[in-house]
Amino acid sequence: MNKKNIHYKVRLRPINLKRDMSKMLKWYSNKEVLYYSEGHTTPYNEKIIIKMYNSITKDGHQKVIKRMHDSITENGHMYIIEILSNKRWLSVGDASFTRTSTPITIGIPEYWGKGIGSQALGLLIKKAKRYQWKELKISGIANYNKRSIRMYKNAGFKVTNKNKKEVKLILRL
Ligand SMILES: CC(C)(COP(=O)(O)OP(=O)(O)OC[C@H]1O[C@@H](n2cnc3c(N)ncnc32)[C@H](O)[C@@H]1OP(=O)(O)O)[C@@H](O)C(=O)NCCC(=O)NCCS
């Protein structure tokens, strides 16, 4: 792995669903990306991506608009991961946190194993601490997804459940 030789500058920016849709459709059409991130290889369409976005950023049970503070601390956030490449910020994946999960997907396999996911996770942890969340969880990582499990464990996540298919981890903040 050439990770040690390359150190990308990584940032998270709020997703702009309209602007980012075409990139996401590309990421979530890649069978290798889907296999690791979703556990299947059926490409996503626009409808599924909007559903994914809504499930992360909106509280489906709560129609009443809450105060700003509540929305920041209780609802989830979805970001685009960007890396600095040739002096330009390049979108390479998405990262989210909600009360129940902290999924990260780098949608371009050539950027895997270069420390980008670990940096993105570090930024999510910082944000969660700023919002005074007490814990972060990740559920449903396929047991075969060793890279992902390693990334979460390296950040301090501990396994809470493991079955034949998948593993769940938690980080107490
Ligand atoms: C999982 C994912 C976010 C990790 O991000 P990444 O930038 O590729 O990972 P990092 O480079 O930060 O590496 C994480 C750790 O895994 C290790 N690793 C890398 N490739 C590995 C492999 N094939 N097997 C086992 N460990 C591996 C790295 O060495 C590193 O550990 P170390 O720092 O102790 O050496 C990214 O690979 C990805 O998006 N994969 C496809 C979608 C996915 O699996 N999403 C997660 C769903 S829960």
C-alpha cells in the first residue's frame, strides 16, 4: 500500500444533492463500491439516492420544524468528501453521521487505502464532539469488509455485535 507516501488534504462539505447527484450515481453504479458499501451490486438510481439522503438528514417521524440547535444536534448530516488534488478540490465520496450510523463511502476505488477514509472519519468525530454527541455508531459493516472495520477500530470504535454477516461498532465520545 502506498498510503505512507501520499497524504491527501481532506475536507468535508455539506452535500448539494442537485449538484452532487451525477457524481453519486457514478459512485453507486460501481459494482466494487456497492459490494463493500451496500452489500450488493445493483446500481442506484436517483430515487434511491434521494431516499438515502432523506433517511440521513431528515427525521421522518417529526414534521414540526425544530429550533436550529435541535436540528444540528439531533438530525444527521451528510457530507461530500473532498481531497486536494493538483490544487483543486475533488469530490471522491460521501460521509454521514446520524444517531444510528456513521457510513463513509469513497466512490472511486483508486483512492482506497490512502488514508482518506480515516481522515474523513476523524473529521466526523470532531463534528460529533462539537455537537456534544455522546457516541457514534456504525452498523452493518460486512464481515468481509476488512478495510472498513480496520478504519473504525483504528479510530477507537469497539465491536458491540457480530454475526455471521456483519459487525456493529460504537465509539463513546
Ligand atoms: C471503507 C473506506 C471508507 C475506508 O477508507 P480508506 O481511505 O480506503 O481507508 P484508509 O486508507 O483510511 O485505511 C483504513 C485502514 O484499513 C487498512 N486497509 C487498507 N486496505 C485494506 C485491505 N484490503 N484489507 C485490510 N485492511 C486494509 C489500512 O492499512 C488502514 O489501516 P492502518 O492505518 O492500520 O494501516 C473506503 O475504502 C471505502 O469507501 N470503501 C468502499 C465502501 C465501503 O466499504 N464503505 C464502508 C461501508 S461501512
